[in-house]
Amino acid sequence: VATFLLFAVLLSFLLIVIGFNLAIRLSTDLVIDQMARDAQAVSSSIPNFRGQRQNLLVQTSLMDELLSSNKEESQQILEQLFKTGPFFRSLMLINDSNEVIANYPEDLVSESLTNMESIAVNDALVSGAPFISSAQELEGVEYVLSYVVPVLDNQGDVQAALVGRVPDVSLEEFVVALQGTLGKGIGFILDEQNQVIGHPESENLMKSWAPPANGRREIGNRNGLPGTAFEGLQGSTNARQLIYYLPGPDHPWSVVITVPYEVILEQALQIAAQLAIVLIGAMVLFGALLLWLGRSITSPLTELAHASQEIAGGSLDTPINPQGDDEIGRLGLAFGQMQLSLKRRLDELSLLLDVSQDVSKSIDINQGMPSVLKGALRGTGAAGARVVVMNPSGRQPLSFGEGPASSTMANYDRQVMRLIRQQKELVLPSPAEVNGILKNGKAPELLPKALVALPLATKQRFQGIFWLSYRDAHQFDQTELSFLRTLSGQASVLVENARLFATAEGGRRRLAAVLSSTSDAVIVTDQTDRILLINPAMERFFDIRASEVIGRSIKDSVNSQELIEALTTESERTFNVEIPIEDGLVLNASSSTIFNNDGQAIGRVAVLHDITYLKEIDEMKSEFVATVSHDLRSPLTFMLGYATMMPMVGALEPKQEEYLLKIVGGIEQMSDLVDGLLDLGRLEAGVELDFSQLRPRDILDSVYQEYLQPARESGVQLVIQCERDLPTINGDAALIRQAVANYVSNAIKYAPNSGDVSLEAKKERDEVVITVRDNGPGISSKDQLRLFEKFYRVKTRENERTKGTGLGLALAKSIAERHGGRAWCESQAGNGSAFFVSIPIETQPQSGESHQLI
């Protein structure tokens, strides 16, 4: 009784504590929801506040009179803007020398620019874009925000900057809306520098604010609302408080609301008090019921528990005397039956364990199979046991037997195997049934009196039979049959392991012979970048020994950074890289990921082919093409010059003009080809690049402006999609722009009237990837393999008349590689194409010989 009462008291206390904690959590969620709604309401109004004032300045900057040489006219415009509403504390017009040329009102607190304003004015004059400075203090009198807008002349050049100062009182409407959350909340606004620019207490303005470092416990946002809620300590009183911090989703300002923790506790106590009353009443009823039920159940269960302890201690002969016909009595009866079944089952499991251990010790079928047969005899009392296994390498099957009747059973192996092939199992418990199935006309007395036969099979493949014979009739129960099926499974596993070992050993020997005889180097690594296999060619090329490097990291074993990168990359796509080694040899390494049957990456393999001879031929070809291209430039220039001067000699007939246009077009196409070859030759020769810090957005904007009109004429729309805050890249501006322009030019030529062509830029790990994506006819996977080769063009009916040199993509690939990046394509026939060029954020110029091209 005391135990039940103690349990009821402890359970009641636990439920009250849980209820109070739930009340705290619920109250916290309610307070956070209210704080989030108040903060969102103010945050959503801030863009309108910022945009309204900036738009007023932008509209005023468009007035021609603002740049008038007459200061009074400029002053009058500023006065009109000032009187449009209570938007600005003061207005100033600044020239490109940072001099104030007009201001209103004339009794400014400060007629000179602050440091932040000077920086914003310079940025606006250089970039031609508007800026908003951080909050700042004017000579200790007031706090302002400064809006700076460039002023352009009729030619579109920046001549001056218009500065509008917004006083802190303009934020009073927002500050008032943030006060009084749940009666005690205090709210304020931070700028992008985390300075307080709006606060109900003026002494806190311009102070930096950050979430408290001590005593902070982040709560997060359980209801999916924007912003973050966390607990902290109030700075002056060290009291707990709830803080809600909401950065602007579309503006740089943030909203902060703080509420004393006592508000949460008050609400939680109200909720918990009601829950406590309900829980106490329920626990009283539950305790009484539990006490009554316990007395009627515990007595017989105690007896069963004692018997259970005896059985658990290994005494399976302990008597169990069930009493009564109720559930407890039936439980005792079932417990006794379970005791007997458990004892028999333990004997079988012990026997199976012994057999499994014997089978697992060796994959030699001649050593393992006798253990299976002896175990069958011990577990069933049969007179004999046999296993007959199909021999894939010979005509006669393999047979194994144990027991005194084994030799006699051998006469019936073929009949039993034929019967088992027709049915899954053969169970004959009586002599009559055996005589009806097996035939032995010469000595019927030798027939077994009972038998059971099971197939040996794995993965639906028949391997042989496992069968037992008895001297007398024998009834087979399900337990015995389950035991024999398990032994049959062990025999099947043993047979399959032996077969697989033989197959694997044969495959290993064939693979070793192939790897030893091939002239290509092969290296295989696992998922931890450790070497699993190398062949003799790999040993020769890199002067290593398999016995020394197997099991070691690739980084510690191979002196080739290119090969290390190809085998340790996280990408699952195939890499092809050229690797120079000693003696002037060049190897082409093709590296790919190895997957298991479940699609999981388990390592990488690289095959390295000696392409030194091919590289020499390619270099000779490049030199020949460069020489021919250079020698063709001068004749083409003369031909184009004289062809364009022919109309100056005299009037041409229409047919002559047509022929002349074709001649000029052919010369221009050949000139483009020569220029492309020379550009490609310079890149391949290793001419030094003009590296500088570049903004990816500037490159996209430049290409966009150049191809905007041709795109419209071709029926496509150029669209720029660029991530914010992309890092700059170090590269040759002209070459990177040329690579992107080649992509765009191809999209316009080969995907006309296809909708949008998007120019995209985004950061992926340590590189910036620029993408040109179209909605054209797409490219087949077969053509994609050769797409970046020189002079290769995809031939279809649609582009038969499209002019091109076949060098644009090859040039883009060379440009990317000279910057330490790469170029590739992703496409499906009928679903458009995407061409990519990646440039590392910190590009190191690719080493190479320096050549002077003439």
C-alpha cells in the first residue's frame, strides 16, 4: 500500500512539473507570437519609409534646373523639395569636388559633410547609384540618416550628388508602434551597423546593440515566423527577459523587442493552476483503482516471478503449478508449456551453433559438410544423412554421407534428387509411403522406413539435396522440420561460399593477368583515399612498389598533385586530366567513381594512358595551324580591302553586287576563323594573362548590353540572374567576357525564338560558376562528348545554314583552364542546354612557357 501511495504522489508531482513546463512553453510561444507580429508590422513598413524619401531625391535629381549655374535656381528646387512634407531635416547639393553648391534651409546644423556622407557621396559619384549612410551624430545636436542620390547631366554623366538628411524623429511612428507589447515590452530599431536609430529613450540612440553574450539561451522560432527569439539578462538589473530579433528581409535594418520574463511567468501560473487541479483529482481516482487491482494480481504473479527467476538461472526443471481458470491460470499453463519448448529449443540452438561455427571456420566444402551431417544425426536420431551437390566443373556430383545407413542411402541419391527437383520438400513418415515413391526390386528390405529430403538452393538456383533416412516410421513435427531446414540452409551457404570463392579466385587471377599485361597504368582507391590496387605499369610510371603503397593514403604515396586531385575529388562525375611525369612523358588520366550494387560510392579508379606521341602530334598541328593562320591574315586583309573598294571603281550590276557580297562574306568568315585560331594559339602557348579583380555581375552586364539587340532580332529575351554579395574573381576581364559572350552568341544562333536565355552567376564552394541557359532544341549525349573540340559542330537540319567556325566552345574551354577553372555542358535533346564556366575565387595563373606570337 505504501508503495502504491508513494507511486501516486511521485506521479502527481511529476505530472504537475510537466504541466507547469508545458504552461511555460505555451506562454512563451504566445508571447513570441505577439512580439513577432509587432516586429513584422513595423519591419514591413520600413522599406516604404526608406523608398519614399529616396524616390523624392531621385525625382528631384532628374530636374535639369538642379545643375543650373545659377545657385538661386538650385536653392529654389531644394526649397520646393523641403516643403513637400516633413521628410528631410536638410538638403544639400554637392559637386564632384565634395563642395556644397546649394543647401536648404540655410541655417543648417552643419554645412559640411560628415565622414560617412563624404564616403557615400564619392561612391554615388563613381558608381552612379544611390546610397543610404548609417546613422550619425551632427555636432552633438541630433542624429540623422543621410540619403545620397547622383545627379546626371543630359549626356548621362554624373555631375553632382543630392544629399538629404532625415532626423531621428522621423522614426518616432515606428518606435511608438513597438512599445507596450503585452503591456511591458520595449522595442527599438537598429541600422545595418547595429546602431540604435530608433528608441523610446533618447539616451540610448546611436549606441551599439548586440544580443547579450552572458546568460543567453536561444529559443528559436517554433511557429515558423521570421526572426529569432532568445532569453537573456537585462543589462542594468540582470533580470531575465525575452528578446525577439528580426532582421529586415528586404532592407538592412533590424527590429528588436524585449519583454520581462515575469510576463511569461504570470501567464504560465494561470495555465498551470487549472491543470494542477485537474491532475490532482485524476491521480486520486487512479491511485485508488491501482491499489485494488494490485492486490488481486500481485499474489499469483509473485509465484510466476519466482519460477521465472529459477528458469532464468538455468533451472529448466523447476515445476510450475498454475491455479484457477482465469487469465492468471492460463498464463501459468502457457508458462509451463513455454518451459518445455524452451528446453528443447535451447538444445537445438546449441547444436546449430556448433554446426555454424564449424561451417564458418572454413570455406572448404570437404571440411564443413561432415559437421552439418553429424549435427543432423545428433538432432534427429536418424540412421543416416547424405548431401549430394551438383558439380559445375564435372559430370559426377559431389556426395557426402554420415551414419550407418549412409552407404545404403547412396543407391537412392538419383531418385531422391529427381523427386526434389519436382517439389520443394519430400517428407515420407511411413514405410508404405516410402515404398510408393522409391523403387528397389532386388532388395526391398533395404528401403528406409521413413525419410525427409530438402533442396539445397540459393537465390532460386538448385545446388543439390540434403536427406535423412530412419530405420522405423517417424512422425515429423514442425519443430524438427524447422531444425532440418536450418541445417539445409547452412549446407547451402557452405556450397555457395565454396562456389563464390572459386569464382572470385578465378576472376582475381584473370584480372591480375590483364592488369599485368596492359600498358596502361591502373590505380584503385577506397572511400578513405587509401590505395587498394596498382598494376606494374603504374609502378613503372611513378617509380613506386605495390608492396610499399597498398593500404597507404594516395597523398603519401604518389608524387603527382593532378592525380591526387582526380582521385580525392568529392564530385562523382568522370574526370579527365593530363599528367606530365619524368622523362618528358604525358599521361591522360581518366578517373571515375566506383559504386556498389546499392549505388553507394566505395572508391575511385583511374586509368592512365601514355599520350606523349599524341601530344607531340597535337603540338605540331597547333604550330602548323598557327603558322598558316598568321600567313593567311595579310592576304585576307588585302582581299577584303580590294573587294570593298570595287564599288569605288564604277557602278556594279545587281548580279555583280550579289557575287561581291558573297565574296566579302566568305572573307569575313575566314578572317573570324583565323582570329579564333590565333586566340586559341595564344592561350595554348601560355601567353601571360592580364589578371585583375573582377565583379561577375559587371561581366554579365557587359555581355547583356552587347547582345541585347541581336537577341531581340533572333526572338529571344536575355535575362540576368545573379546572386547577391558574390565575391570578386581574379582573372583576365577580356578573356572571361569572351568565354561568356561565345556561350551567349551560340544560344542566340542555335536557339532562336525559344524564349528566355538566362545569364546566371553563383558561388559554389571556392569558385564562381557563370551559366548561360537556353530553351533550345538541346544536344544529344553523343555530341556532348566532342562539343568542346576544335572545329566540331553539331549537325542538324535546323542549323545547316547557321554560320560558325567551331572554335567558340574550344576557346571558352581554354580560357577557363588558363584560369584554373573548367568549362562543361549539361543538356538533354528537346529540353534546352546549359553551358558553364567556373573561375576559382582566388585564381592562380596557370604555369606554362611564355611565347611571343607574331
